[in-house]
Amino acid sequence: MRAFTALTIAAACSTIMAAAQGKPPAAGAGSDAAVRGVADQYVKASLAGDAKAIVALYTDDAVEMPPNRAMVKGRAALQKYYEEQFAAAKVNKFSIQHLESHSSGDTGYDVGTYSQTLTPTKAAAVNDTGKYTVILKRVGSAWKVAYAIYNSDLPPPAAGR
């Protein structure tokens, strides 16, 4: 159950991340759209169960803050984390709703909600909703996730499960 909860939250992340490739957009609405685009890439990679594609959206020293566990720091730890999550459950449906996305200079953020359906390897499918906040940094010409925190609207798992 703990692995399932972690995947639920991880998949949600903040669901979210993103890295717009190509020429850096000008400040303003175009940059904000590029920040939101990272989240779209995160959703696509989550639905594909592609841990490598997700980790490519992060800075080298990124920090993910999933609920009910310690922070996950750096790309190597993130790769292991997502591989474990995808081994524990399949993301069948996943969507995000951006509440606010903005960039200024080389920093951006995306705040929103998510909805997903997960099927754990040894349990019935679960529908989940939650919220996230992601802070991004421009690295070269790409937006990368530097910090991500998220949590489910579902109650926490019972102790001992």
C-alpha cells in the first residue's frame, strides 16, 4: 500500500514537470506556456511508465518531496524512485489542471491539481486526486524541474499496511 501511495503521489507530481526544448522563449506568456509544457511531458512519460523520460525533466540536483517519505535528491535517486513506483503500479489515466504557471528570468513555477487512475500490481484500480507545486529552473535552453512537492486528497495509508 505504501508503494502504491508513493506512486500515486509521484505520478501526480506535481505532476508535472516539464522541459521545453529548443530556443529559450521570450519572457511573458510564451515562457509560462513552456513551463506548463514540462508538466505535459511529465504526464506523457508517466502514462508510458518511462522513468528515464521523467528523470530527464529534472535538474541534476533536483529534489522531489513525496508525502509520507523522505525527500528524493538527485537524478540517480529519482531514477530509482520512479522505477520502483512503476514496478508497483501502472498509471492508467493521468491528467493535470494548471491553476497558475509563471516564469520570470530563469525561474518558473507550476501549481495545480491532478487526477489519476492507478492499478497496483496486486490490487484493484484506485482513482486519486491531489495537488502539486513545482519550481523549475532554466538550464541552457530547457526548463527543468528543480523542486516538486505533491499530495493526494485521499486519506493517508493505515499504519502497518
